[in-house]
Amino acid sequence: MSRFITRRKILAGGAASLLAAPWVARAQANTLRIGMQSILSGPIALLGTSSRNSLMMEQDRINASGGFLGRQIEFVFRDSKGQPQEAARIARELVNTTGCELLVDAEASSASFAVQEVVRDLGIACIHTNSETSSLTADPKIRAPTAFRVARQGVHDAVAGSIYLAAFANDKKLNKWATCSPDYAYGRDTTAQYLQFFKQFKPDVEVITDAWPKLGQPDFTEVITKLIQAKPQALFTLLYAGDLSAFVNQGNIYALFSQMTVATPNVDYPVLAAIKNLPVGIQSATRYLETFPDTPANKEWGQAYLKKWNERPTNWSWQNAVAMKFYEEAIKKANSLDGKALAAALTGMKIKTPFGADGTITMRDDHTTIGYAIGWGQTTTKEPFIVDVKAADWGKILEFETEWKKQQKYI
Amino acid sequence: MREIAIAAISLIVVLAIPLLHRSPAFEDFVIRLSAMALFATSLNLLVGNTGMVSFGHGMFYGLGAYAFALTMQMTDLSLPVAAALAVLVTAFAALCVGAICVRLSTDYFAFITLAVQMLFYSVIISWQSLTGGDQGLRGGIPRREIFGFELASQLHMYQFCAIMAVLGLLALRHISASPFGQTLRMIRDNENRASFLGIVLWRARLWAFTIAGAFAGLGGVLAALFVSGAYPELADWPNSGQAIFAVMLGGINSFLGPVLGAAILLALNDVVTRITEYQGLVLGIVILAFALGLRRGVLDFLRLAWPGRIR
Amino acid sequence: MDLSALGACLTTSACVVTQTTSGLIVGMLLFLVAAGLTLIFGVLKVVNFAHGTFYMLGGYVAYSTLGATDSYTLSVLSAALAMALFGVLFERALISRVYGSNVLMQLLICYAVVLIFDDLVKIVWGPEFHAMGMPVAFQVPPLFIAGGVVPPFYLVLIGIAALIAIVLSLALSMTRFGKTVRAAAINPQMVSALGVNTTLLFAIVFAIGGGLAGLAGALAAPVRSLSPGMGFSILIESFIVTVIGGMGSIAGALVAALMIGMVRGFGTIGFPKFTDGLIYIMMIAILLLRPQGLFGRRA
């Protein structure tokens, strides 16, 4: 063998050509491929799987009525495991190699920012469906021309929740509060947002202690005892999914719930289904509730989902459904799949949907949706699980959101 | 000289491929491989060459990424300057960490590097105002020009990363083949003998640790360029694990072992993600096959199978 | 950082008692979970990086058994037995092939097992989280002991953890089996030459270690969430306990676990956002001052 052409090189060459096969781009068929990436494994897998379920239902519906621009649509699903660099790679692969012409980014917050940069680079139309962090669209430095968000926004929930909780606290004379939220960006920033507005609506509220368990922390004991001895009248918590379930179970054996009222935006069907001894009277937002808005259309969709997937829809499910509705209307209007054209069509668009507070949801100029149904009520052990739901006042939400944006120097 | 020739030829081959056929996925792969190859090979300077098993090497990869991304976002420094700064910062950090850790013997060295990495990660997550916390640095890295490369173009990014990787690997090879590298291997094989010969053990180890950290930082710079930002996952210990696996899969006793291992891991990831959502299952089975079947890294296995033919 | 709150707590007896008690609970639970890892390392010098997987599977087996039989005792026993069996299989099929190798090879194999079973669990039980729920027997109000709040369920868990600590320490140091096992770890050829079946010995140790992890998973399941990938945080916790306590020392693991529990108990008041940072600093300090851990033997 010559000096330079070693056996190692030949082997490497052979292996490379074998492995090259997947990278040669596939030929374009007439199917319209739509890329969807999300977290499909790990503790928050439900985020991705419930999004995917909803998108499959949309795929059937849209294809039954002719598809987009006469082409049948087909979703390509990928699991990024929530890792930002993997999310970036997948977004590029979906567009560059798999030939997807539209993106549905169902990632949670951190990875959605990574995808945003890819979308900025590639100029393809993308709708983020699960990221609730406001800065994704509110911050002009982060906003991208062809990227939109069809999802609830942290600041909207914070205003709506604070208004409800301030009224509730005034009614029940609950002035001493404690907070317990997961120690990462969502937990910290959103708790700060809630408290900021809470203090505006109820100036005499006093936060006597706060606890910051780690996300995914198995054992909340020291946090629970800390809370109990501070003796607050009410507890606000942003724990969710498995963490909320563990916290409730551990709190139960300390009789935490008989010592303070609990308020959280995060009691949704999966939590309700999993926790067997959920205490009643928890004040919670409706992430997705079949009975709110109390319309036949909403109930019908919820029932159809339940029938098809044998589990109830989540917040992420309806967000993805609405995203597809936006794409449907925008593609009709622009008669094109081009990023810029769709962006122009989507901006300012208003669609009819069962998940809108008044039957409609609007895509604002800053590429995020408003007008979706937000409600707060309290939990019971039987259907519909959350009762006495009060709808949020969107006028107030928008007013305070604008103020908040000015504070953050976004406008 | 032979190394330089091999490097030159590899570089020419790699740079020639896009001229024949553009494949964005392949180019993405090479860009990511450049970062990971530097990361894994720098780790092997410690593991394979010096016998120092570091579980926390990812902290330097992550530090390089963050230092670079922060410099690019907060200042107007040009890209090469920002990159050099990031590598220097990482080298300095490696020096400090190493000064604390290298005196410990093998097992404990592994644990303390892991503990330092976990502390570092915890600081990244907590110092939200600087690092963006768990969401990382958002808003992208301004894609500036460097030596005529327009990094906004994928082709130029590909070329830039390939060149940086080859140069970096060449430098590491030079260090590994130098008398200093021989010293490290002597320490790995018999540290008592080495110290009887007058070698100051801790100093050699500290040099190795610092150099390894610096090159990991360079890998981090490339990683930051790819994702146009920096994320805590780059500095988390599962990422250190990825480097370790790349070294083990490719061959701990071969210089190019880690590069091959990194290529295998990345390729597996890409291929498996396309086929199934049960990536862990497939990856786990493949790793078991390698570990139980070959019992050593691929290149080590090939060398033993065909001794004398492969350097 | 909230040093004033910490100061206020340390000067209030109610707070000191309550947080000390919760620190004790947290610590004993940590020990319960870490015991299996410590045992296997202490005896076999193998770091079982798949420890979290045993814990996770133990929890899931208990969950399913409870669903099928409505008996918590049966759930716990079946989980422990299932994981003991799994431990034997794991040792025989995989670990035994890499006994002499680089610790990194062992790490690689354990990692592969973790990946495989995280996905298998996802396939069998689904990706969403499950909650086992508290068995009816323990759905009772908490007790008030010396001013501290103690749920009866945790009292039982603490009791079991303490029992395990005592039994394991005594077994390893006093019984003939324990001595044989420790000798075999140091010099397997010699022990084998003396007529002891070291293969069986090592398998038994893995069975016990795995069984302990599964037991811990089952015992903790009523108050924790089950999800694929839950083993990860457990592994880190257990690893820290073992390193601080001293690889292979049961007493060391116990003391380390209690120390960590106390740091968490009071750290959550004084340093609510940096409690885990404190623990890493503690780990680094121990490794610098006494690398073999609190009760470990110098290698």
C-alpha cells in the first residue's frame, strides 16, 4: 500500500459512501411536506405527542377538503428531545434535505429560539405553536420576518391570572402569599410577571416566602416544609406536569392543601388524569377545557380527539390545530407557499375557531396571537373538573401587555 | 511531514465535495463534526494519552461557546479576535480548574472534574442576566465576515469549519507526537518511573489539561457558530459523555479514533432520527454491539486486526 | 441569597426543628436510593451508571402491580424481586464482560442500557408521566413530633432505610459472606482459587444492589412521578452521596446523605436558587480535602 492511501482511508471512504445515502436529497413529489419538530421523549414528551395527535387530525381534515393549493399535505415528525442544537439541526434538515416547504415548530421555549435563528437564515414560513415565552415575538431583535407564534403568551396569562387572583384574594381576604416555581427561565420570569401584575391589582398583597425547586426534582420535602412553616394563606405555583403531580402527592401527606389555598395556571387534563387524590378548590387556569368556551364546536373537537386518541387534548393540542387553520387561510389568501407572501398574509389575519374567546383569534402585527380563550376557575373531582370558570378580559390584557412591553423596551 | 500531507489531502477532499454535489445535510454534518472532533480529540489528549479520565470536559466546550457568543453579541470585535479571545478565556479557566484538580489520582480526578462541571452548569443556569439561563443566548450571532468567508453562507461556513478542524487536529497531532506527548504517555504507563526520570508530574498534567481545555474551547466556538448562539446543553455533563463515547467508540489509542467516533455518533443520530422516534433504543443497541463485540474502539480494533498496515 | 431568612430560621426553634426533620427525611430517602449504588461500588468496584434505570423500573413495576393487585406490599416486593433478577441478568450478560476494562467501557455499557430501557419504558407505559397514588393505609394526617411535622409514610420509609443501613453494614463487616465478598473484590483469582464461586458471588451482589434500587423506586413511587428518563436525576443524586460518603462505605453514604439533606433543608431557606450549587461545592471540597470521601479507605 502506498504511503498516502492507507487501508484506513479506503475503509473510511467505503463507510462514507454508505453513510452518504441519507444525505442525498430526495426527489420532490407532489405531496406537500410540512416539518414538525418537538419533544417526543423524556419527562415532557406529552408536549410533543399531544401536538402530533392534533396535527394528524388536522392533516386528515385538510386533505379531505383538498389539501393546500390542491396538494395533499404530509407531516414529517422529528424528536429533538428539547435540545437546542439538535432542534437547529433538525429544522435545517427538514427544510434542506427532506424538502419540507412549511414548518410547524412545536418545541418548548429554549429550543424554539434555536429554530428561530434557522428560520431567520432560511426565510421559510414557520409557526411556533408551543413556546410561551413572550420575547420570541415581543423582542424586535428576536422576532423574525417569516416566523409567527400561535400559542398563548406568558404575559397574557400573567395579566389574566393576576386579575382573577386579585379578585379572588380580595374576596376571600387572602393577603399573605407564597410562591413555589421551578427554578428556570419559565418559572422565574413568569412568576415575576404574575407578581408584578398581582401587586398592581392588589397592592396590599404580601409575598412572605418563595421556594425554587429544580425542574424535575424528585423530592420536594424541604420545600413543602419551608412553605408550611411560613404559614401563608395562599400559594401560587408554576409547577406543572410530573412535578406538579409529585408536589401534590407529597403535599398531601403533609396536609399542605388544608393549610393554604393553592393557585396555579397548570392544572390540565393530563395532570387531572394522573393525580388520584387531587385536592378540590385549587384555583386554576383552563389550558384546554372542553367546557370553556362553552360551545358545541369546542365540545365536538374535544370529543373527537378523545375518541381518536383515547386521551384528552392538551393546551398544546389546540394550539397546533389553530396554527394549521392559520396556514390554511393564509395559503388561500396568498395563493403561495413562499415565506414572505405567507408572512404578509398572516400579519393581521383573523380566523374563526372554537378556541377563541369570542369565536375568533387574531394574528397581530408582532407575529403573535391574541383573543384566545383564557379562563380561571376551581377544580373539582368530577367532570368537567374545573368549574365556575370566569373568562379573562382581553381589553385589560392588551392594555397591561402594552405597558409591560414599554417597560421591557420592546416598543 | 506525513501528517501534514494527510491533513492537506483530507482538506482538499472535504473542500472538493461541495463542488461536485451540494448536500446541505452533509454540510451540516461536517460543520457539527468539526466542532465535535476537536472536542473529542482534545479529551483524548487527557484520557488516551495521559490516562486522566475527565468527566467534566464539556465545561470547556460550553465555556468556549458562551465566551465566543457573548463577545460577538456584546462587542464589535471581529470574528477571529472573538474566537481567539474565547479560546484564551477557556485556556485560562482550564488552567485554574486544572490547578485544583490534577493532583488527585484517577478516580477522584474524574469525580472532581464532574463536580466542577456541574457547578459550572449550575452557574450558567443561575446567572440568567448574563447567560440567558436555561434558554441560552438568544437573538443569534451576527454572521460577520472573516478572511473573505461570508459565514451567512452555508458553503463558506462549511469551508471555514473544515479548515479550522483540520488545523486544530494537526496542532493536536503535533503536540501528541512531540516529546511532550511522549512524556504524557510515559506518565500514563508508569507514573513512578516518569517521576524518577525527573518529570514533574503535576506540571505535565496541568499543561495537558490546559491544552485540552483550550482545544475544547475552539470546538465550542464552532458549535456556537453552527447554532448561532450558545446553550447550556453544550456545557452539561451528558455532553461530556458524548465526547467520552466518541473516544471509546472510535479508539482510545488512535489519534483519529475520537474523530471517527464522533462521526459515528453524529451519523447514527442523523440516520436514526429519520427512521424512528425510538432513537435511544437503536443507539443503545448499536453501542452495546460495539462495546461487547469489538471490546475496543473501531480504529484500535482495525489496528489489531491488521497490524503494521495501519499507523 | 436570603441570609436574613436563614438567620431568622436558625434562631427560631420551630423552624430549626421542622427543617432539621425534613432534612432528615430527605437524607434518609437519599440514602435509601443510593444504598444500592454504594454497595455495588464498594464490593465490585463497578460504578453502576445504570442505577437510575433500576430505580425507574422498580417504580414502574410497583405501579403496574398495584394497578393489578391493589396491594402495596405486593407491589414493593415484586419490584424488589424483579430488579434483583434484572441485576443478575445485567451482571451476567453485560458487566461481567468488562470487569477488567477501563471504567469508561463500563460507563459506555451502562449508558447503552439506560438508553434502551428509557425507550422500552416509553413503549410499554407510554411517554406521559404516571402517578401511583398513596396506598389507602397511608392516607392519614401527619404526626407532630417534637414540633416537627412528620407524615407516617415517611416514618415507615425512614425505618426501612435505617434497617437497610444496619443490615448492610453488619453483613459486610461481620458475616462470612460479607468478608468473602469483599475479599473477592480485592483479589478475585485468589478467592476463586480458594474454592469460592466468585461468579455466583458477584451475581448475588448485583442482585442485592439492583434489588435495593428497585425497592427504593417502589417505596418512593407513591409520592413521586413516574416518567421515562426519571432515573437520570436519581443517578446524579446517588453518585454524589456515594462520592462524598466514600465509595463502598455504607456508613459513609448514610452520613453523606444526611449532610446533603441538611444542606437542602436549610439551603432552601438561605440560598433558594443555589441549593444544588452548594452541594457541588461540598462535593468539591470533600474531594480536595479528603478524596476518598468521609468514610472511604485510601485506594
